[in-house]
Amino acid sequence: MDLLKRKIDQDLADWKKNPDRLPLIVKGARQIGKTESIRSFGRTHYKNIIEINFALQKQYKGIFDNGFEVDTIVKNISLINPNLEFVPGETLFFFDEIQDCINCATSLKAFRLDGRFDVICSGSMMGINYNEIESNSVGFKEDYEMYSMDFEEFLWAKGYCGEQIEDLYQHMLQIKPLSELEQTVFSDIFREYMVIGGMPAIVNTFVKNNHYGGTLKMQQQILLDYEEDITKYASGLDKTKILNVYRKIPVFLGRSNKKFCISKVERGARNREYVGVVDWLENAGMINVCYCMELPELPLKGNYDPDNYRVYCLYNGVKTLAFRRNL
């Protein structure tokens, strides 16, 4: 897959320029491009990359068993792969899928205090559970939340340059109407974006082939992966109830008032039986919750109705598919 330009590229470059940079944890949903973006950044900014995927390379989970000192971690990694090089100041440790190795987050304080190596971690927001981490390296790490491709990144993928996109921004800032040609072209592209969504692999396939063929199957697989993650990582709550809520989001949004109501999720459902379910999905980065305001005044939290809200799928493309499946 061709690497698409992403906004995180510049953010990572700015992070590298900061002399006081902290170990970075990039969090986000499945298949939004975290791994490819970090890997590409590492290749262009470092002499060596020590990339470890805890989901695929389970043997590396034991590198923290003897403690969190950097020398001990390096020694244990070298025992597994003696061909790796560890050059101070020129080496990036890239720990991927850290939700499968909770001790990794604890090691970040040691890496920061040691200072010889830069560290970037990535993982699913759904799987990262800081309650299970012995020490979360508070003050010694930086969190970065990554999302699927937005419309500007979609325009980059379509080949539009910064000058053209800036011109579009200026029209919006100045409330200046687009020409008929501009309106037609960008409206068509936005409709494509709403159907395709922002998952890089799907966008890349669509742009490369210039048609929708094969994209629906890819979207269906992502939705299945999301639901699989719910059953894998949800703990302390009824996984069936979480899936019920997640699958019913398009149904509620298809109604005239779009109000989300637990009693309509399934026959006989009661609010007390679903306590924490919506919060879990929101904390996992899968949904946005929008509350109705009683009065449009500050403070907003003092004027919203906690029982009147709408629930939206966070990632474009996933929500498009969810609607398709419920038609």
C-alpha cells in the first residue's frame, strides 16, 4: 500500500525537534494508519529502529520481566535478536500494540530518565487499560490521539495541493461563495469521502482504482474487527450489551429526533442494566456522545440534559457501513 500523507507526519517531526521530548504513546482505533505513519517517520529520522509488535511477537513480552532499567531491557531484546543495533541518539524504539503488554507503559519513565533512546508506542484505545498498569509513568510520557483521515487528508490522497486546499479554507473563513465549478467538484469529492470514509487502506484502494469496487468488503471486515475487539477487551461489563448498543446507533440516528434511548436497544432493556456501556464505548474511542442543551449558556456542563443525548460513530466510513448494514 502506498503511504498516504497524514497530519501526524508533521506532528511527529515537531516532536522530534523538541529537545525535551517525552516518550510518546499514539492511541487510536484499528487500521487508522498508526503503525505505517510511525514506521515511515522512524525510517526518515533515525539510523536504527527497534520495532516490536507485542501482538505478533509475543516472545518480546518478557523483556520487562527482570525490571525496567533500560540496560536490562536492551539486554533482553538482544538475547532474542542479537543482530539489532542500539546507537544512543540515533535509535528509535517503536513498541506497537502495547495493549497486549501492559508493562511496556511502565518502562517509559526509565527510558525518559535514561535519555539515550527515543520511544514511540502505539495501541488501540479500546485495549489500553491503565488500571492494569503497575506504574503509568505519569509526567514521563506524552499521549497523542490519532484519528482516521479527515477530509483535508482525503483531498491530499486525491492529489490536491496545499494551495488549492488553502483557497478552499479562505472561502469558508471569508464566507465567500465557491464558483459553480468548485462547488460541483468539491461536493462530489465530499460525497466520495462520506461513502469511503477515512481508513487509509480503503482510501488508497479507492484512489488507486478510481472506483468503489472492493471497498465494501474492506469496510465490512473493519466493522467485524471492531466488534471482535469489543468482545476481547471489554471487562467488567456485559459484552453482549455493549454490542447491542454499538449496533443500534444507526437505528436511532435514522429516526426523526435521533435521540438515543436504552429502553429501545432491546425489548425489556432497562437503564440500570446498561450502566457504563455508553461510557465504555466513548472511552474506547468508538463513539461521540452529544448532549442536548437546556440553555445555550456557559458553563455548558451546567446546562445539559444528561438523559437526552445522541450517539454517533466516531470514525467516518465505519458509520457509513453501519448504516448500510442496517438499511
